Amino acid sequence: MKIDLSFNPAELDELQIRDKNVVVIDVLRSSTTIAVALSNGAREIIPVESIENAVKISGSLFGDVTLRGGERNGKTIHGFNLGNSPLEYTETTVKGKSIIFCTTNGSVAMHRSRFARKLAIGSFINATKVIDFIKDVGADFLLVCAGRANAFGNFSLEDAVCAGMIVYELMREESADLELTDSSRAALALYKTYGRSILKMLKETEHGRYLIEIGFLEDIKLSAQVDSYPVLPVLNGNVIKLLKDEE
């Protein structure tokens, strides 16, 4: 089994991802929010790459069972029902609903990976589910870190550390059969450096500090709770749902 890793989804060719097995990781906060929403009974998540597409798709769906969720610069998009805070996606709000989901980084990475053979959504809160899924598939995987789009590149420490945790746990049980690329080895090294205190690491990253500044410290605390939402969101057609045996 070969584990490869991309730190920058903008560099990925959508057609090159076709038939690959992929895990998309956006710890702060898309992956975390999707896991929480589906755990709380959301029917499905529809990831889109732009606000325009979100508005277009929502116009063709039933308004009473469809919500629009997402953010720009960490804040709720004007006219949307929800932002990108996992704490907003309560059972009362999302149960039975389809959610059109548009975020700066996470939903874009998910949309670009839509041609994957298998696509799962990973974060710290469902890490073991992701690891078990990779082992069950038993084939090569590409870990895609959604990153953080800014003027200085797309690298995100929190996504890389989460990917490193996945690699580390796979190595512990599959060491004889695991092949790592240089990028997955780099993520592993970052996890060994920063993985002892996930919460401390999240608070100190660029995006973590920004989220704290705009009032989302509780989101960071939730995002740091390893395996607190043991569910596996997977792409099914063009929508993300829970793996069938977890519905």
C-alpha cells in the first residue's frame, strides 16, 4: 500500500485523481463540520467550489429541506443559512436536511477530488474511522490537505499534522506493507513534532489564531477532540453521506 500526500490541492489535476482513493482533510473547519453535521442527522452534504454554484444548485432544490452553509474569510456568507462552525450544525437545525456547502478551501478540495474512486473526509474528530477505512480498502491512497489559500501559498500545518497522524497509525499496524512518499514522510515528521498537544497546535497555527480573533475558540476546541465523532463521511455520486453501515 502506497500513501501519497498533497499539501496543495490547487496543484492537483482533476483527471489525474480519477480512480484514485482519496482522503480530503480540512481540520479548521470543513471536514470537522461535515462529520458533525452528518452525525447530527443531516441527509447529505453537497460540496461546491463557488458561491455562484451554491446559489444555482439551491435554486433547483426544495427550499424547506435544503440549507446553504459556508464561509468566506471564516465568516458566514451573506444570504446563507449557516456558516462553517460545527457548533451551528445541531440536530435540531440539520436533521433530514440537504446542505449545499461552500467554503474557501475544504469544499473546493472536495469538488476537485470528485472523480476519485473512493473519497472520504477526514479530521481529528474521526481519525480512527478514516484509518480503518484505508486499511479496509487495502489499496494506495492520496491524502489531500485542503490548506489555506493566501498570498504565501496553500500550506496548512493543522491539515498536515492530521495527515501525519493517519500515516503514523497506519505504520504502526501495516509497517510491512506500507510505502511512503516524501510528502507523507514530511507529514509524519510534523505529527511527531506537534501531535502531543493537538489543541495547543491548533491554537498556534495561522488559521487557528485568526479563528480565535473572530470568536471561534470553541470550534478549535471541538476540532481538537480526537475520535469524538466516530463517523465516516464519503462521497456518493456528487454528494457526501455517511458510509452505509453507519447511517
